[in-house]
Amino acid sequence: MKKTAISIIGNKQCTGCFGCYNICPINAIEMKYDEEGFYKPNILENCIECGKCEKVCPVIKNENSNKYIKTYGAWSNNEEILLNSSSGGIFSELALEILNENGIVYGASWENGNVKHKRIEKKENLKDLRGSKYLPSFVGNSYREIIEDLKNNKKVLFSGTPCQIAALNKIVKSDNLITIDLICHGMPSYKSYKKYCDEEFRNPVTKVDFRSKGTGWINFSLIYYTNILKNNFHYMDKFFFGFLKDIYLNEPCYACKFKGTKNGEKREADITLADFWGVPKELFNKNGVSLVITNNEKGEEIFSKIKNKIFFKEVSLETGIKGNPSFYKSCARPKERDMFYKDFDKLSFNELSDKYFRVPSLMERRIKRILNFPIRVLRFLKRRVIKEV
């Protein structure tokens, strides 16, 4: 008898990609949150040890032939799409292209306070898939459903994290499947998010707009939807701050196997999307700019179909990823992570935050900015001297 994938790699290396869950022929796998708040497979007693989950586990074996094509800065010319997207609205434009061809789109959405992958075939439902969701998504049977969609000669667009795309590519191979991955910082813990929400709000949180542009694209806010909306600047939100400090990322995120290389080789999806952080001044749009990287000819072809609906300009890969080191580099594992989880059930979220990732006050931020001003001036002058020379 063959071993299950999870028995080979162990829980700490499992990304929660849902590949094993979708390939199991007798539904002998449940995906549940583990003690840290990440989806992991639980093997049921009816497992027949067929070995199919081992074959599709991208952690055990993963390879692709993707080669970097081009890099763009871009945004949608549709103001409604642009303002309601996390960055430049390029995902929505690509999704609309597929829907206009009578195709199907899969992406992460909110459902009863949780993030789940959703299948849509109508344009009016696209709004549910817009926006960043910095939480583990319950992929469910999406990969199985995609197989059926493709059998029915439908074009399919699937958006997800690189590890989810890697799993999908192990299960499905088709010219009619277009994939989009994200420049992923890492997956934060649902358990940490839930603890924060339960202590912060009297009523359940139904959804979160993690990237509200009400305060601007660069200076974005988080909006928590309860009976009373709460709006936090991202740098003042304790859950988001802990996420950015990498305290409660999924263990394999600290050594991600699915980023590809610095020169753009071996990305998992046909297209990679991200915010164009550090965008050159001549490409800046206060309402958001998408970084678009095409990883193969299929990706370049689908992107070319929306060029009449967007602003775009080609840039070098080096320019594109300068402000996005997560394109090729994993976050360092904080030495405090183990102690954070040991204290998790003993302390409140506020106490955990104060101990492991204290959020600076506005006054502290202003003082730091003032103290760093001379350094910024020197860097600016140095760049000017280099350009003039």
C-alpha cells in the first residue's frame, strides 16, 4: 500500500493547497484548520492508500516549464473597476474577457465570514472575487469542478496563490485553463484573525475589505463589516501589522517552493499579478497600479486581449519587482514565532501584540519619519549625483 501525501511531508510542510482533497477518489480526506489556524488534510478511516494524493502533492514533486515573457505596469480604464479593486483592476478585466467568451471564473470570495473559492459565470458576480483576502481560502471541490467545466468546452480562469496553482496544474492540463497567481507575502493564520475579531468586535465580522482605497491606494485602510463598520489605517491595524511582521504565517511560507526565480523563470501561473509597489513616477496612478508579469505565451496572449480596455506600459522585470521582493524571496521566520503560539491561549490578542509586534503610535511614526528625513535627503542627492555623472 502507498503512503498518503501528508504522511510523507508532514503537517509543517503542507501548504493547504487542496490538491489531495480534490484528487481523492473516495472522499477520504477532510480539510480542517490545524492548531495554528491553517487548512491541513485529515485522513479518514476509509482511506484505501491508493497513492493518488502523493502524485498530485506539489510539495513532494513540482516542476513547470514557464519562462518569463514580459512585465507591465497597468490599470483599468473603467473607473468603477479601478476604484473597487486592490490595485489596478487587471484581474477584473481578465475575468471579464473570459466571461464574455462564455467562460468560467474562479477566485476567492467572502461567505458567512470565511474566505472560500467561488465559481462564477455571470458578470454581476465578479464583484465578489475582487479585492485581496489575506486569509486561507477554502478551495473546496474547485479543481474537480474545473475538470467538468473543461469537459464542457468552457474556458476557465482560476486565480489563487502559487501553491494552489501548482496543485491545480498537477491535476488539470488544458489550453483552455488560464491561471493567475499572486506575488504572495505568505498566508496568515485564520486562528489569529478570529482571535483578534472576537476580542475587538461585539458582533461577528461578515467580511473585511483589507485594501480599502477610501484613504488612497498607497495609504490604504481595512474595513471590518459588523453591525458597525470599523475603519483602520493598515499600519494601525493590529492583525494586519502582525501579518506584515510575519509572526503567524503558515510554516512552509518561510521557505516557499513556489515562487520561481529572481529572473522570472518557473512561476506557477500563466500570469502573475501584484500591486506595483515602487512604481516609477511616470507610471503612478493615485487610484492604483497593477504589476503584470506574463510567464508564458498563453499568459501574454490573454493579456493582449484586454489591452484596448486598459492603460499599460512595458517595464523591465527588475523595475517591476524592485518593490516586490516576495516575487522571489520568502519571509524570514521570526525567532518569536514559537513563543507566540505558546502564549496564544494564555494572552489576549492585545497582549500578544504588545509582546511580539507592538504597533507604533502615530506620534512614534511621526518622530521616526522626522529622524529619517536626513537619510532620505542624502539618498535623493546621491541618486541625483549618479544620474548627472
